[in-house]
Amino acid sequence: MEFSSKLLERAVNEMSQLPGIGKRTALRLVLHMLKQPKEQATALSEALLNMRNDVKFCKSCYNISDVEICEICSNPVRDQSIVCVVEDVRDVMAIENTNSFKGLYHVLGGKISPMDGIGPHDLNVQSLVDKVKEGKIKELFFALSSTMEGDTTNFYIFKQIQDYNIFTSTIARGISVGDELEYADEITLSRSIVNRVPFENSLKL
């Protein structure tokens, strides 16, 4: 792709680094921004910079937050005895959109994948086990994607906490095997949450 401006080329190259954005789409977006008032480009760049510099991860659940303890964890109305284990913050957003879960979350930051060199120690697993050891959690609700990596991660955590007096459940298989959680429609995801099953039962499938 030939560019008449080095500034334009750099902007397109940077934009194309975003997931799902190819060079042609990046060029279209950059040219669109070029047609907009300078104030809009300034507002966008400031928003991105402020987010990158000031965004925090909740010290309790690792969700994205503006403060050290996120609004979900600090909400006294939420059920502190149920913790939903998810892969990343997109899954928190997907579940929150269903209005079907009123407990807390624990964001692992990924899932175990030996092929990608990701092991349990690369994730927020030990802090979750420590929470269970404190004895305040009555139910651990696994809501990872129904993939081999997701199931492996669920099973690993289950083995780590099975000696403690805690109920474990997982999303009902209304979520198709192999599907990513964030792409499930809200009705299907909501039913899977409401109809979650004991995790031990999923091991027999």
C-alpha cells in the first residue's frame, strides 16, 4: 500500500495493530478522523492516554477499575459468598449484561494453555485459592469458555480447592462447546448462569 504522507502511513500502521483491523480498515478509520474537527481527534487521543495511564485493576477481583477496589466488589448488595471465575474482563461485562448474577467475580487473566506456554502460575489462580482458604466463599462458579483450555483451567482450580468445604458449579451447556463466552447472546448466557450445575457433574459428560 503506497502512501503520499509518512504521517498518514504511521497512523495507519499504528491503527492496524488493533485486533481485527487490517490495513484497509485502518486507512478508512484514519481518513475518517482526518475529516473530523481537530477537537475530536484530541478528545480520542486524550481518552486513550488517560485510560492507559490511569486505569487500575481491582486488587480483589482483577477487573478493570478506576479505583483500587472496583464498584462490584465494593457494592454491599452483591452476594459476597458466590464468586464467578472468568477468563478476562470481557466476560465480566458479558455476564453483567444478563442481570442474572449478583455475586462477585475473579478474573484469571487467561486460561491454562501449554501450547501457548501459559501455566497456572501465569494466571491469578493462587489468589483465588487463597480466597477459598479464608472460608468466606460458599460457591465457586466456573464461567470459562467451553473449550479444552477452559475445561483444563476449571479442573485445575477444582483440584486445588476440593479439600475445602465449598460448592463448585459451572455454566450449563446452553453455551455450545468450543464457544467463547463473550460472543454468546444474552438470553442463552443468562439461562446458562441461572441453570448452572455442580462442577462434578460436568466431569462425567
